[in-house]
Amino acid sequence: MAAMPNIKNLDLKQLQDLHELVGERIEEMKIEAEAEFIAEMQQLADERGLDYSTIVKSMKQKKSKSVAAVKYKDPDTGKTWSGRGRRPAWFVEAIEQGGKTEKDLAV
């Protein structure tokens, strides 16, 4: 590794120029590392008999959210709740004022 310059002796303009050069070199190195990584992944896919472009496409596809199954249902209104997240008002009201239990509302 090359010797580091003594930056304490540099003026503001010199430090700004150095900062710009360092930023540019970092970006160049990131691009080089990314290209090298992609080439390695392509080679690995080829070695395993896989299609690299198919793998990349599958990684880009949005994963669909799974819909939680209904656990509770209000028999009067038909409103449902999965049991996840905050308890809905109808559920709380049915238990507190309607005299029902969670088992009464379970599907």
C-alpha cells in the first residue's frame, strides 16, 4: 500500500480536490467489483447448468403478499379478522359489550 499523504499540510482547495478524486475512485472500484461479482455469478450458474437471466428475472419479480386466513367473524355483520394486527372495533365491541368470547367469534 502506498504511503498516505500528510493531509494536515494541505489547504482547503487541495483537500477538496483530493476528496473528489477519492470519491471518483471509490465509484470506479464499486463498478469494477459489481462487474466482477456478476461475472462470477454467471460462471457459477453456467457450471450448475442454470440460466443466469432467468435467475435474475425471478429475483426482480415482486413477491405477492400472502393473505392471512380468517380466524374471527362477526355473525351479525359478517365482518372478519385474521387475528393479526390491531383488534378491529367490531371485535372489541362484541367482547366488551356483546358479552361474547373470542371462541364465540372464532371461525
